[in-house]
Amino acid sequence: MSTSLSDTGVQFAGGNIVDTRTTMPSTGSYTAGDLILETSTAGRVSGWKRQTTGSAHVLGTDWVYFSGLTLGTAQNTTSGTTLTFSSIPSWVKRITLEVLGVSTNGTSNWGIKLGTAGGIESTGYTGRVNNSANTSSAPTTIAQTVFSSSAATTSVGVLVLALVNSSTNQWVISGTTIRADDVYSDHVGFYKSLSGVLTQVQLATVNGTDTFDAGSVNIIYEG
């Protein structure tokens, strides 16, 4: 006998599946631990987990949204001073940024900026990028991910953005990139509190004038 995640009564993710729906419940009484599987998503498991017992239906209090991994659409970093992943869902708590052969046409380093529905934020970044030659940089306008770049530098690596505090929209950015053209690696650690819920992630050159000229990037996000 086979069991499907759409079957009610199945234990999953520490709860009991009681229904499948396209939207979060707004009526009815539920028990803490009940799970509602979302039927409008394909290729991943998502839904709502009950936090309280009763008939109130407030997202973040009575229900929390959960989701499996969602792969974004890969973008080429072959032109422009910035590249933005927008329309990131409000329930996302972790983003993995995949970097493949990213380069610029000059000596400007590049990094990550975070944004809300109000726009990309260019202040309030705290942290440092340090390379394997023990040189570092600590800008406050961007989470710099490469140090001592050159026009020949191409970077490969994985960077993780994780929500630390949902009440202050504080995110940490950490990871490592390897320069394919030389012997150095760059190690990144920054944090940033946003003015609202994160909805976009941007790659940008530090000086704002050098342009990307090679490579590609993508994101994987999860709730």
C-alpha cells in the first residue's frame, strides 16, 4: 500500500495532515500541529502548520507557512552594474545564492544588496570580506563578496542569506567564493536589518560603474 502526502491523517513534518487547500484556512477550528498542504504549487511540498488550538486564523500567530526548496531562474551576469532577483515571497527565511564564473570588466569588487518593496537598501551593512591572503574590506553600503578583484577574476561559490530575526527583518550573509583565475578564496560575513520584509536580492559592483561581463547566478529559496 502506498501513501501520498495528499492523504489526510498522514504524519509529516511533526504534524498531522488534515486537509489540502489552495489558500490558508480562514474558518473552522484546528488543533496545534495540524497541517494543511498547499495544492497550488508544483514540484515542492508547501502549506500551513497550525500553531494554536482554536478558530482564529492569523498568519504568523495561528498558522505558519512552510515550503520546500524553490529554484529560481538563472540569470547571466554579462552586462550592467546590477542584477536583481525580485518578487521573493514574504515567507522566505533562507536564500542560497549560487555563483558561477562571475566577473566584471574592471577592478571593482562586487557584492550583495538586500531590498524590500520600497527598494534596494544601500546602508547599514555590518561585516567583512576577507581573502586567503589575509587582506580584507568592511564596507557599510554593500555586503562585499569579492576582495581585490581584477578584470580577469572569475568567482565561483555559494553564499547563504538567512533570516535571523523576523521582528527586525535582520539577515545574515555568509559564504565563500573561489577565484578560478588565481590561488585566492574570499570569505564573507555580513548582517543587515531591513526596513521591511525582504522581497529582492541584488548583485552590484561596489563602485557602481564597472559592469558584469561573464558568468551566471541563481537562487534557491525556502521557508
